[in-house]
Amino acid sequence: MTNSKSLPNWKIGVWPGIALGMGLGVTQHNLLLGIALSVCLGVALSYALAATRKTGEA
């Protein structure tokens, strides 16, 4: 699913995902939409902004 040399960066991805998803959900007056968007955007951003894995190889 992902490159073995990169890991998802959960801290960088989930918090903006929650902010964006809940913001859009509140503007639409729909809490369930906000929760669903928060989860989807948080996971997508976590993998998009993946941190590189540090290994001993050169």
C-alpha cells in the first residue's frame, strides 16, 4: 500500500484533517459529514505528507 521507505506522518496529517473536515461539516450544518470528512482528510494527508524512514543504509 505504501512505500517501505516512508511512514505516514499522523501528527501532521490528522490535525489539519480534523480542522478542515469539521469546518466543512459545521458550515453545512451536518455533524456526520464533518466526522466523515475529518477521518478521510486526516488519513489522506497523513500519507501524502509521509515522513521518510531513517535507516542505517547509505
